[in-house]
Amino acid sequence: MKTKEKICRRKSLLWSMLFLLLFGWFLPLLVTNGIMSIMATRKVHTQIDRSVTTSMEKAVEIMELQLAESETASKNASYLNVIREAYLTYQDGGNRRDFQTTVFTFLEQQYMFHKNCQAVNLVFREYPDDIYYTYNNSTGGTYRDITYFKTYVAKDLLEEMDDLDTRTELRSYDGRLYMIRNLVDSKFHPFAILAIELNEESLMESLKSVWGYENAVVYLDGTHALSLEGGDSLHYGEEQQNQLAENGSFIEHASGRQNPYVYKRLKLYHSTLDCVVELDRSAIYAEIKTIRYVYGILAVFALPLVFIIYNFLNKRVNRPVQDLIKVFDVVRAGEYGTQIENMANSEEFYHMEESFNYMSSQLKQQFDKIYMEEIALRDAKIMALQSQINPHFLNNTLEIINWEARLNGNMRVSQMIEALSTMLEATMNRKADPYNTVAEEMEYVDAYLYIITQRYGEKFTCRKEIDESLLNYKIPRLIVQPIAENAIEHGMSITREGELVIRLYRKREDLLCIEIENNRPLSEEDQAKIHKLLNEEPNPQKEHRVSLGIRNVDQRLRMMYGPECGLFITNNKNNHTVSTILVKIDEGRQQ
């Protein structure tokens, strides 16, 4: 009666936990989390805007300084008067080679190692077909940059730069940014054009310092001029240009899973440079510091709830589980049939303990049954061994008979006795090693085949196709001779000739294959017998010794190497019976 009352008082553990978590923890936590999420989101966006804007302004300032540095370098061509004097000397009848040498030398000295210069081109108006140049290998400049300038840029500049006077100007051609200026004589008449192709990596390096940088593009007067790391496709159009004209800079926040962008306009040399940086969404939104406040408030609410839930789980879950673990350890130690006292106060654990007691009882019965069967099998094996002849005695006796045959000159009998002794030696396993090399296994097969040859004479032939590189690998003992014996026993008769083919090869990198083929086909009745032999429980009293031998080979291989290995007997395309032995190759067992 008392037990029934306890069962009635039990409640579902799941519903008890759900009720407590829902009204004691989840609802207060949900309300708090909603309020704090709104506060945190607003604060994070403010911090992001401030950090990104500040870093973008600093990066553009550095770019402006680099452009100013490049402009100063371009002015050297005018202010140092080296090119102008060389040009005037040449015009007065000077040597052309000296003129060219002076110009090339000056360009190399001034620009060849300038970090912002990728290539420098100089064109004299009177000699438009001659390009004087230098390029900076360290920044990626090549002669192809000179060729591009000569082909696509020089002609346009000569036609458009008359009104430039001595100002500096930026021009963009197919993703290349040039800094252009005229060289003038003492009367301020332009006589040459200097075009510096700016190195995008050096010029835009500062943009990589923008917080959350992903990639960047610079536009000159709305036209693509420079880009980094796949920035050709950045979000930039008429809408963005209009906002830059009004504000000078702004941030375009991400929508959905897209990345945000930051824009900054730089007015320089009567042109506008619009810098666009794509920001890594995961990077800039990772540092949400205000979330810490949410966790702090959650911790305040969680403290009393943690204590309540701990006591609840400890009583309803932890203690019953610990009791089960102790009993499991007892059973694992070998005390099968151990029972647990069912004192659980929840329906789930009550059912679990009942199931455990039932399984423990069944397990003890099964182990007792298996133990009795093993004892019976052991006694049967002992009796079978006692009925056999001592193999050592038999081997010594054969050795005496062999010497008698040799003394009487009967070498044929001697050789047959030696072959039989070799086979007997294989069964004795003096080394107590479960493995033989392939060569040793083939030696036992050769001894058996010699005896068969003496029995059948010319009616029996054997051919071998052996990969000798595999002879030193180790395989389980006595797996080849029983299969060869089976093939001969079923493939030979008094009235027909028998042929046996033995093949040894590597079927796969980790799989060794031994095939024994005889010239007799398998009938449907034979196939049914083989299937039964290899897949059903043996009956030693009814089955032939050879049949038990091939069953033993198959079972050993499958237990040692898995279902992929074993013995397979089928007909081949020539309607011959092929017995295939598959063994896993173990490089560590190679002798």
C-alpha cells in the first residue's frame, strides 16, 4: 500500500523541470534580454560609426600626404633644370646621345626607387615618338607599363595638356592613375610632359588600416582609378556620389548579410578622389561591449535560480543517476544479476531502474548458459585430442622409415616420406606462431602436390603464377594446403586428367590474393553445398574432413581480417572452379 502511494506521488521529471525553468528563469530573462539588446544595439552602432570614421579620415590624410610627396617628386623635373638645360643644349646642336643619357639618368636617379612611383614617362612635344622612361621593380613596375603609356596615353596627353600650364593634374586610364605636369622653358612655354604612374599598393596601403577593412577602391571624378584585393566591384554609384558631394564622408550600413561601406571624398588638383572601403561585417560587429552589461544583469537574476535548479536536479536527477552508476560498476566487475533497490521519486527513473533489474537478471542467465556450453565444448576437444596419435612420435617413425628407404636405394619412397613429413611438420607448429610466410605455406603445398603427383602420375599437372615479391609476407598458418586439397579432391577423377593453377598476386595495395583453379566446373548442387558449408553451423559427425578444413580457413580469415577477406569459390569465364583466398597485407609482419 505504501509503495502504491509513492508511485502515485511521482511526477514527470520533464514537466517539473519545464515548469520551474519557464516561470522561474526564462520569462524574467527574456524581458531583460530584450531591453538590453535594444540598448546594446544603439550603443554599438554609435561606436562603430565613430571608430570607422576616425580611421578612414586618418587613412585618407596619409594618402593625401603620399600624393603631396609624389607631387614634390614631380616638381624636381622642373625646378632642378637638368632636363630643361639638356633639352636647350640639344636644340642648339648638342649631341643626341648625351641628351638621351642625361634625361634617362635623371629619371632613374629621381624616380627609380620612389615608393609611390611604379613607372615614369617623359615625352617631348617636338619628339612625340620618343618616350624617356624608368620604372620601379620593387613596386611591381615593368616595361609593359611603359608600353601601355606609349600606346594608349601619350597621344591623348599631348593633345590635352596645352592649357595645363605648370599645375599638377591626375588622370585615370583603365585602372591606372597618372600624376601629370608640364615642363616649361624660361618663357613658360611647355616643351615636355612628365607622367608618373602611381603605385596603387603604396598609395592605398593606409586604407588597410581602416577598422574592419576588407577591400578598397579609389575613384577619380567618378571613374575607377585604383583598387585593392578584388575591390573592382565595390558598391559605388550615382547615389553615393551625391551623398559625398553633400557630406564629404558617410557610412553605408549593411542590410541583410551584405558588408557595410565607408566613403570619403578628397578634393585635390582640381579633381575629386572618392575613397571607398568595404568593411568586414564579422569584424566590425564582433566587439559588442555592451553585451557585457546584459550578462551582468542575467547573472544577478540567475543566482537564486541556479541554487533552486541545482537542488532540484541534484535530488531528482543526480542522486538516481549516481545510484545507477554504482550498480553498473558492480555488473562491469563481473557480478551479473545484481539488482538495484527501486526508490526513485520520478516516473522516468522508476522505469529505468526496473528495466535495469530485468536486463541484469537476463544477462546472468545468458552468461551461465554460455559458460556451461564452453565447458562442454572444452571436454569434447580434450577427448578428441586424447584419441589422436602423438604427432611427434609419428614424425620420428617416418624419419626412421625414410632412412631405411634411402639405404635400400628406393628414392621415390624416400621422397614421398619426406613430403609427408613436411606436411606433418606443418601441423605440429613447433614455433607456436599463428603465422607463416607465404613461402613456408607454399612449401607445405609443394609437399602435398608431390604426393598427389605420385598418385595420379601424368594425369595431374600443376602450374604456378607467383609474384615472388610477396613471398616474405606473413599470413595465417595452413590456409592454402586445405584449399588445394579440396580443389584436387573435387577436380580429379580416375577417368579424366586434372590441371591445377596456383596464382599469387597483390589485388590491391593492402590485399593479397591467392587463387587455386582446377579444370572442373561447379554445378548448381556444388554451389549450394559450398554456400551451406561457408554460411551455416558445422556438423562434424556428418561433414567430410576436407569440408571442415575449408570452413575453418574461411572462418579464421573473417575473424582476423573482417568480412572483406575470407574464402570465395566460384566459376570463372572458362567454366573452371576458382578458389580465392583474400588476406589483408600487414607491412609490419613482412619478414
